[in-house]
Amino acid sequence: MTGTLPETRTVVVERDFAHPPEKLWRALSEPHLIAEWLMGNDFRPEIGHRFNLQGDWGGAIDCEVIAVEPGRTLSYSWNHVHDDPDYDLTSVVAFTLTPTPAGTRLRMEQSGFRPGQKRAYGGARAGWPRFLDRLDQLLVRTG
Amino acid sequence: MQQTQDLIFKALSDPSRRAIFERLCRDGDQTVRVLTAGSGISQPAVSKHLGILKRAGLVRDRPEGRQTHYSVALDALAPLDDWTVRMKRFWQGRFDDLDDLLRRMDQ
């Protein structure tokens, strides 16, 4: 874990859902529905609206709506300020809905920025117990 | 990458191996004998666990005299710690829940 990490990273997750775009849009834009699959929130589909996503770990993600095109695209910033660089994150999430014969293809693209860092030996070692806790949770979830 | 992750997950899925690994993280370089003391398992069992951890790239060994010293490979967990891997898992899980929600919305 030495050296400088790449500064920007993108995650793309795409899936075909057997439901029409209008329905997907409701799930992506109505707060009580967003809470059902993502996180508790005070979202409003208005450009510039600032809201939080409440994580189940007790923390919150700071968001601001960047783009709203009902039934087609939704994008908001997804920022998490944290002392630990592993958690500190400035990113943008963009959802794109494309109608398909069977329903809708949903594409989620998250482009993130994480400051490059050099990890000292001591720092890496100190970070491991916490990482193992996370790994435990991951094993429970994927087990 | 996936294969490396599977090896790491398998290696750490065993509580005894995780205990050995955590001890090496905490205490640094150790011999098999020291690791066996107080572990509640036999020395051959500890050696076997160390072999599995070593194949997963989680520990390194270094012969010194008649003893072999083990230490954690500090960059071993990097494949799991990758932000994109974590976020991808996160979103795949969210999409599973989204699919469940969409089904419920029909009712």
C-alpha cells in the first residue's frame, strides 16, 4: 500500500429490470421509495437541492442534485467527509434509464475522487483491525 | 483480481486463521512456536493455517536459524480495499433491493 493512488475512479453497475422506466423513476426519485432500497433521505428532484443519505453505520452522505430528467436521468453529488482517507470521498452518481423491450436498463455510474496518498508502514498497520471489521461484515453479507 | 479475492476470503473465512492473522497484524513478526502458545491449537495445525495464509499472499515467511518467522504482507489486502470493488459490491446489493422493491410496487 505505498505509492500514489489514481486520482479518479469510476464504478459502473448496469442491470435490466422487468419494469417500465416510469416505475424505476419513482423508485429513484420518491423519498419513501429511495429509503426502501438505498438509504433514508430528504431527497427532492430539484436541481440544486441539497440532501443527505443516512447510512446504516450512523453517518451520512452529503448530496446535491445535479441533473433531473424525469424517466431518463438523475445525477447527484455523493460526498462523504471523513478523517480516514479510505472513507473520505467526493464523487458524483449518475443514473441513466433506457427503455428496453422487456422493461428498463438502469445504469449507475459513480465517478469518485480520492486524494492520492502515501501510506506509511505504521499507518497501514494501524488501519488493519478496522479493515478486518469491515471484512467481517462483508463476509456476513456475501456468505 | 476475482481469483485473488476468493483466495483471501477463503483464507480469512476460518476463525483460527483469522485469529492468527490478526495476531500477526497486532504483534508483528512471530515464530510458529510463539503463535502456537496460547492459541489452543496444535503446532502442525498452526503451520497448516500459516501455509494457507501464505498461499493467499497474506503472510510472508522468513527462515532464521532453525525457526521460521512469519509476518503480515502489508499490501495483501489491497485488492479488497480497492474503492471500485467496494462500491461495485455496494451498488450490486442496492440493485438487488431495488429489484425487490419494484416487485412489491406491483402489488
